[in-house]
Amino acid sequence: MSTAVPKMPLPVHIPDREPIDPTLDLEAEIVRLKEERNAIILSHYYQDGEMQDIADFVGDSLGLSQQAKGTDADVIAFCGVHFMAETAKILNMGKTVVMPDTDAGCSLADRCPPDVFAEWLEQYPDHVVVSYINTSAAIKALSDIICTSTNAVRVVESIPEDKKIVFAPDRHLGRWVMRQTGRDMVLWPGFCVVHEQFTARKLLKLKRQYPDAHLIAHPECEQSVLDMADYIGSTNQLINYVVKTTDVGEFIVATEMGVMHQMRKQRPGVKVIGAEPDSGCECAVCPYMRLNTMEKLYLALRDLQPEITVPQDIAERALLPVERMLALG
């Protein structure tokens, strides 16, 4: 694996636009523009409920990547964070990919700068580089295979046992995968600001308040939280667990609270309690995800801006590890 650092362009600057008429029927206009543009709207589960409801497909990183690869739309409007839209572009270099707000970044991806990562990898020249999808296109270009939280165990198990592994950038997900697979891996010391804030101490208080509730957690949480959980899974897996575990009526959810919209939608009447982060907030919300709004989505479809671009050389290098991930499902 070459550790030459891919050069990424500076973020796109979008000039100020005229204010939107507050009486405009945004939902109707978005639907109209989507049809005119032959566009598909993809939304992550961490988006606000109304953004999920207007999307053609709502999913986690793996599902969104699969939808992006398979679409015949001319325009992809991606309601998520920057690395997700970049992945869609890598899979569709001939299509237009727009995002409501390109400032919607990711704390985990930002903690893994390509130049620093490339220098760090020089210590491990004989290692297979497995990178979580929560990384920039430049990090993907430095990787051998990409994974999501849904298929991370499957990806690592696909690597021959005589191969050494580097796993980046989420240390908590990496440790969880190590426990599931029995593989030793070198971990990049990254973390997500949302999932890092859940603590065993606060969850114990919630468990005392709701003794019959199942605690479900995302593997990006700290080990002390995962040790308490009744179920650990990716965003999509957590939703499916709530929907299918019909003998349980209450769930404490240790991940970004946007998932609760789908839990309530797919299983009406279920009681889902958002785990309180150790940050003074009453709920776990990703501030980057929530930069996307209906107004910005309307403008993105109207103006086809801001557009996501990935340099051709980076896209070509990143495509292979992404396709390896998709081939594993």
C-alpha cells in the first residue's frame, strides 16, 4: 500500500443566496425539483425526521453506499455528512452529487488527517489497512479495504489470519471487532464525539429508572458502555432489533437520537429512551448532521450547489477498497 499523501481540494465556497420565501411549500418544491433533475435523495438515519421522511432511501453508511452505487439517477442529493457524499461521488464520478451543507463534517474523520495517517502507516508496511467508512476520500485512497459498523467483523474475517492489520480511525469500533474476531489489530486512536460521551455511570441511572428496558448501543461507544449493553449493532441493526424484539417494550438507545425516528415509525407505540451523554445535553445529537435542513436541500436541488467533487486520482485509488467492501455486503 502506497503511503503517498493524496491532495484534497479546499472546501467549496458557496456565496450567500437570496432568502427563501417562508410561504414556499418546501416539500412540494423539493419533490418537483427532484423529478426535474432526475435526482435521488439519500438520507442517513442521523438526519432530522423531516429530512428522513422526504428521502427516497434512508439508511446507514453501508446501505447508502449500496444505493449510491446502484442508482440510475443523474443527481444524488446526499443528506448526511461529507465523507458519505464523497463515497457516493467515488462510486459515481459521472454523476452530480450535491449536499445541503458541505460544512457537515465528521469529528471522527477529522481526527485522521491524511498526511499524519500516511506518516503513521510507514511504521506498518506489512499490514493490511482497514479503514472505517467514516474517513475522507484521501484516507480511503490510503487503505486496502473499507468497512462499516455493519460489516466490520465480516471484513476483518475475510483477511487471511497470517496478515497483520491496521484499523482506523475509531478505536472503540476497532476494539469491539477485535473481541468479535479474536484478531489482534493496530488501532488508530480516533473516536466520535457523540458516542464517546455515553458513560456507564449515566446509563446505570437510566437502567434503574427503566429496569425492564433493553440497553442497545453502537460499537463506537466505549467498552464500559458496550459491556452493559443487551445488544450491540450498527445503526441499521439497532433499528431492526427494536422493530423485531416485540417481547420488549422499552429500549435505552446509546447512539445518535435520529435513529429513534425510524424506530417509532416502524414500530408505533414502542418506548425508546435516548441515552443522555455526559456533556450537559439531554440528548445525543450530532451537530454536523443537523447542519442539513429542508431549506438547504431545496437550494441544493435548485442550484445543484454545493457540489461534491473528488480529484480523479484520489477517486481511482479509493474506489477499489470501497468496492472490496461492497463485494462483501
